[in-house]
Amino acid sequence: MKRKKRLAKKPIKAIGPPDFLADGPARLRMCLWAIALTFGYGFVNDVFLDRPEYRVSMEAIGLCIVAFTLQVIRFYKRPTRTEASRQVAERLWYGFCLWQQKTGRTVAVFSLALALMATPISKLEPTVAAASLRKSDIGLVPGMDSDLQGTDPVYRFNQASSRIEKAIQDRVPGNPEKVSETKAALERVVENVRLPENVAAAAKLELAYLQSYETISRIGAGSPEFLHQAGRGFIPGIPGAIGQGVDKTTFIATPELTHFTDVGPNPEFFSGFTVMAFGHNPGRPIPQFAISKSEDTQVVFNDIKVVGMAQDVGSLTWTNVTFQGCLIRYHGQPVRMGNVHFLNCTFERSPDGKGQQLLDYLSTHQGEPVNAYVP
């Protein structure tokens, strides 16, 4: 009789099918587990294995989705769990509910998980990315920069740019394929990794010089004698024009001139001269400096000065160039800029709004050296 009474006093728990949507602690526990696994995967692959950023990012997002899905399946297949695990999950859920009440936030746990999954997992913090670059050979031209291995990224990119600039000035071409490979590796970093501002600026400077160096290397591979022919103007069919310097070789535009030159689509190199326009016929547009027929940046203007002309800076590479009193246009095309100065220039926005961010940057940095990269 006593045994029956003791049995009767025990509460009877209602047993039913597991409900994932109704089990808040389980949802929170699964989300945290999936997120922790995903970030751990991205961190190890980026920092220790040094794998490509964009590939790890896609893999990590997929891993997060798969891990969460497997946890949901496991919830229904094996609904029972240890007492310790249950207590931890309930305490976490209770703390999360209190946080929502105190802060007045209405963001659900699923919104938090989706937001974290949508974030590119391998976009490491800038300081971590810079440390990873130090250990790599990104930005080093084979046979030219081997002694820069393991140096600070800003120092490395600036030193590499100086060496490339000297090779361009001396008209010493390199291996175009190796230069192209170095440029492509650095482009992937600039496009896919969030870098510190000073590291990004130095990388963009080197990218502009790498494009210039690749162009003269390709021209030199086919016509090496061209790179040492200076003191003449532009001749159709010849891949560019090389003057004696911005202070020694000057072209004066007549009022009837519509543009100085058409360039592209093949690699061309222009260097060492100044082009000036002091006015144009009334009712006619401002004469343009160069009209690009390219869709890439293989046409290079290096060490030149443009005065009083209009220029669409897209689909071109500019290194050591000064625009003075010019009308600057841009429509969102690829562009490379390294050590470019704008003095008293006017910036014309595109009707469709493309390229506005770069134009705003150029207009607010007049008189300063500008490095820019748009893929």
C-alpha cells in the first residue's frame, strides 16, 4: 500500500514527438555549434594552411549550412541528450531571453545565425591579413625581389614598386609571364582580403607599376629596339611614344584638336612628355587627351603631364602622371593608378552613377598622390 502511494506521488511527464521550432534551447545550441565550427574551419585554413581566401569563404559557408542541417536531423533522430548538455542549453537560452528583454531587441536566433553565415568567413581582420601576407611571397617579382621575402607588407610593396619603376625608367623588360603571375596573385589579395588602409594603398601602387612593367615587357619581347627610341612623337602602328621627359618634350594642342591620340586594344606605352591645351574653338567640346579602345588596362601612361584637356581615366593604367586643370570623367571601367596627381581639376559624374565612388575619392584628394585599383 505504501509502495502504491509513493508511485502515485511521482509526476507523470507528457511524452510527445520532438518539436525543433518549439525548443528554444536546442535551436540556440545548434546555431552556436555550427557557427563555432565554421569560424574555426575558416581561421585554420586561412592562417595556418594559407589557402585562397575566396575558396575558403565559399567552403565555410557551405559547411555552416550542412552542419546546422545535420544538427536538426540529429535532433529528430536522437532527441534525448545528457542532463549536463540539457542544463547548459537551457541556461544559454535563458540568458539569451534575458538579453532580449533588457535591451529591447527583437532579433531572433535564426536571424543571428543567418547574418553570420552571410558574412564572408575568411575576411580576416586587417591585422591578421597583414601578418599572413608577411609569410607569403605575394607581390614579389621572381629574380627581382627575393630579398624582400618575410618583410612587412607595406615596406615590401613600396620597395617592389620602386624597383619596378627603376626597371621601367631604364627600359629593362622582364619576363611578361612571370610579371603577369605576380600581378594576378596580388590582384586576388586586393579583391578578396580586407587589408589595413596603408597596406591596401601600397598594394594598389604596386599593381599599377606591375601593369606598366608587364606592358613594356610584352612590347620589349616583340620589339626590344622600340623601348630605347626616344625623342619622337606618336606614330600610328608603333606601340606608344617615348619623350625626353615632361620638362623637355611638350606637345601643344591647337584649338581645332579633338583629341591627342586613340589607344588600344593592344598593349601600348607612353612616357616622358607633356601635352597642353590652352583653349578650343567656341561651341566645341574640350579636346580629349586619349581615347581608349580597350576594355582592360594594358595601355600605360607613365611619367607624363596633361594640362587643360578632358580625360576618361577608365580602361587605362596611369603611373607618375599629373593632370592639371583637366576635366576628368570615369564610368566604372577597370583602372590602375599609381602616384597620380590631380591639380585644380573638375570631375564630371556619369549619368548612370557608375564610378561615382572613385570620382569622389579623386576630387577630395586633389594635390595628393593617388593610388587606385578597380578590377
